[in-house]
Amino acid sequence: MCGLAGFIKPGGFTNLDSESVIESMCSSIIHRGPDSFGLWIDHNVGIALGHRRLSILELSDAGKQPMISFSGRYIIVFNGEIYNHNHLRARVDGFGFKNWRGNSDTETLLESIELFGLEETLKLSVGMFAFALWDNNKRVLSLARDRFGEKPMYYGWQKDTFLFGSELKALKCHPSHLNNLNHDVFPLYLRNGYIPAPFSIWSGIFKLLPGTYVSLTINDVGSKVTPISYWTVSKIVTEGINNPFRGSDVEAIDELERLLKRSIDCQKMADVPVGAFLSGGIDSSTIVAIMQANTACKVNTFTIGFNESNYNEAIYAKEIANYLGTNHHELYVSDKQVKAVIPYLPDIYDEPFGDSSAIPTFLLSKLTKEFVTVSLSGDGGDELFGGYDRYAKATVLKQYIDNVPKMFKPLLGAVLNSSMVNSLDLIGSVFNSNGGFSSTIPIYSKLNKLGKLLLSNSQLQFYNSFISQWDVERLFNETSLKDNHNLSKEILNLDNPTLFMMAHDSLSYLPDDILVKVDRASMNVSLESRVPLLDHRIYEFSWRLPYTMKVRDNETKWVLKQVLNRYIPQKFFNRPKMGFAVPIDIWLRTSLKEWADDLILGDNLNIEGLIGKDFIQKRWNEHKNGIYNWKDSIWIVLMWSIWVKNNK
């Protein structure tokens, strides 16, 4: 895994010290590749490519980048891993190519593109990646990203220069970067807790959508760049539903286990030490169990623990590690360690990022890096097999709402969403006891949300209202928000709320929150994280499975649990889902209270278009005084505020 950066300035580099600029861009992401630096520049054409290398495969100079194809036509800077590169290499060999210079997957990818073309090679590749490819013959630059967006790619025109790179901080180092905030993303951020693709915090800079590539010629100055899809969630969902798995329960379990074994076996591939995150949950336990069963030596496993028992899964992870016989490592986190990490979050993520589990993810990555260079994780299981608690809650709510007569929904929704209902917050404040939370969420807020759900006229509106942490229409005086994805009719017409949310999360929450969190946290300490559950063949199989194999008798991830039960007795994992959460609610009322006060009550909430500053401050006062638990929505605002403060 590595980091890349580059730029095109049509007309060539005349008054620009291109070497210094590309070196500066790459130096800003040295954490992604501390082992070496390389650059390739064509001054006359006006293109510069830079690369920071984290050596995982082919540790010799034969794996250095930028890499030029044997014919000299293509130059590539690549970030990621192609897990089936040996298979691809054999396929290239079959066409008579015998000029390999090393054993890297980058070279395999490069020569495959030369032989099969860019789009066909993308379809043939199994892996996580983002890369920039320059065609010397046609003078065309192409940027590509893996199917789920495990690896990042940012791009956009700034003045007369096209910038691209692995992280926003690299683009900011270019003198053409305008530093203009994209004010349109503020409501989207408050709704989601992250800035969804294709948008970024900077105006004119975009995230390349997963499963797509873009191409532009040297003459396309300032032109709109349109991503081209080579793999889409919408197509997989549609094909899966139309071509369901017809086998028995046992046959489904067997096939899922086979696919998992193949994926884990491929993702163990490395010329450096490999380990695995182990939270004690279903997903990571399955990965570790299969990994250990098919590995001769003890697998290094890693977990984070908390002294607050309601948040601590480390005890379960340790039990599973002992049963499997892994070489287990754990770190118990104090609020002091958390407080030390928080100031670095805006720099790690380059944007406001409101997922508080970024903190333990970073600390876990830091612990893991002390022992290995590559670590496998269990991310993706919830989106594939219906694991999130909110899926079940949304399904029940939708059933109740669908039973309300159509003619009454607008009136009832308007009443419940009115300011009149907000007076009910007095009830909650009366019952505050001993500084403890009297209620997780106040009555008026629940009724407001129910009102919005009643007014929803589509699965998409229902989803957005259900997941939103803030009433963004109230905060910004807007009646609607642009959704971040063009969902296909097939997905929009899914009548099962859980299936709709799984598909939508695959398009947004998974790549823009979960995978961003893991990539930035791990790469900040030069650790490569891999996600075996996101082998696209496993994803395609999951959508062929009947819903009853994912959720059966209110038990989520049913089929995945059956695979895990072949390796670990149920007593080790048959318990309520906890998630990778931190006791941020407690810390915000104690050790982080003064820090949060400064950010929320200070002058860092000067967001363009925001009319609900008082509403935000009211919610913070309710939280810190123990009236209600607003930890998630408050954390989103805090991460916005600290980012603004650091980027003034």
C-alpha cells in the first residue's frame, strides 16, 4: 500500500518548479509510504506523477514507482493490492509476454492494461486499489478506483491545473489549490456525519466514486470529468435478486465458507508480517478463525479495550483468541489517550469526520503496527448480511407507518414535526437524576423524527430521515437535500427496508465512513489494512442469498454465524451486538467537557447558511448536564468545529 499524487498543466511546465511541487505533495503523505519516493515528469507535455512506497510485495527496486510498462507506453502510480495478480500474470504469459522485471502486482497490472485495455483489466482484477495511469501515445490520463472504494482518490481542476492524489493534504500542497470551502456539503455532513462522495470539503475537488474510472486528454483544460462505471452495486443487487441462490442452508453455508477461505488466503499474501484486528464480534472473529485454521504459525491478533464495561468487547476478543490459539495483543484505552488523539483527527482525515470510532481505530492501528505491517479486518459484514441494529428498527417502524391510512399521514406527520411538540422537552428535564442520563433521546425528538418518517414518500426519503443525526432543514432552513448517489430504479423500488438500507450503505456509508475511517487511521501509522469480506465475489453471492438466510427469526447475519460456528462454539459469540464504540458520552461530560465547551460555545460554529446555532448549543447543554444523551450528534458538530478551527 502506498500514496500517490500528481498534476497536469496543459501547455507544459514553464515557470513552475514541478519537481519541488510534486515532492512537496508526496512528502505530505509520507505516512502512506515511508519506504521510498519516486517521480516521473514530462515537462513539455505538462504532467507530473509522484509516489510514496510502503513495501509489501516485491521489496526490491523492481517494485519501485512510478513504473513504466515494458513497451514504454504506460506510466503508473499505484496504491493498493491486486490479490489475484499471479492469476493475471499467468494470463498475460499465455499471450507470449516474457519480459517481467520483478514480481510486483503493479507490474502485473501495468502489463495487463497494455494487453487487455484499462476497463477489461479493472474487471479482471480482484483487489483494493486506486491508481493514476498515463498513456504516452494518446496523451490520456486515467484515474481508477476499486469496486468498494477501499483506497481513496481525489481529483479536480484548480485554476488551469488538474490535481489528483490519495489524500486532500497532497492536493493542498499545490500552488494552484484555491482553498475555497464547498459550502454545499455542510448540510450533508450534519445529516451523515461524513461528507459523501463525490463531494469533498473543497470546492472543485471530488472523490472518485468506487467502481469507476475517469479519463481526460491533455487538451481537456477545465472540462467536466465524468466517471465511467466498470462495476456497480445497483447491477449486482438487481442480478442477485433476479438470480437467487436455490440451494439448501448447508449448501449456502458451504459456499460462503469456500469464498471466505479463498479471499482470506489471497489477502494473506505479503512479503512482510501479517496480522488481524479482533474485536470479538462476528465479522472479525470469522476472519481470524478461518485465517488461524489455515495458517501453520500463530496469527497475531489485536484488540482495543475500555475500562467502561458497557463499551468493552476486549474480554470477548481475548476469550476467542485463547480458544483459537492466536498470539493476542490488547491495549486498554484511557480518556487521557483519547484526549491526546483528538487534536490530530482533522489532519488524519483532511475533512470533518464525525465517526467517534475513528479514535479506537487509530489507537488499534498504532498498536498493530508495532508487530506487523499488514492487518486483516472484519469490515463489511453488516452491509452484506443485514447486521446493523438500525436495519431491524427501520423495518419495524416502516411496517407501522405503512399501516397508517394514506389520507392521515400528511396531517399526522405535520403535527408531530411541528414546534408545538418541542415543548415536550420539559418532561425530560424534570426527570434528570444524579447527573445520569434520564433518557437516551427526548420524547419531542422521537416524535419529530416519526413525523418526518410519516411524510416520507420513498424509501430514500425514509432512509435519510431515519439515519440523520440532525434536523438539517431546521438548521439550514432548507426543505430538501440533494442525495449523493443516483440510485437505480431497482434499488429505489426495493420494498424491504433492510435490503434498501444494505444497498444504500454499500454505496455511501461503507465507502465514505467505514472504509475512510480504517484507511486513514491505518495508513497514518503506515499499516496496510485489508478487508476480506469485500471480495466482490462474496458480495455478489450475498445478494443472491434469500433474505431469510441473512436475517432469520430476528437473528442477523444468520448464514455468516453458521460459518463461524464451524470454528468457534456459539457461547463465544452469541450475545448482543456492541459495535466498535467508545464511551464518548461519558468523556464529554467529564474530561472532554471544557474542550467541547470552547468549540461549541465559542466562535467556531460560523457555518454559512446555519440558522440553528442556538439549537445546537441547547442540545450540548442538555448532554453535558446529563439530561439527554446526544453523544453522536454532538460529536459530529465537534469534529466540524475543530476542523474549522484548525483550517482558519
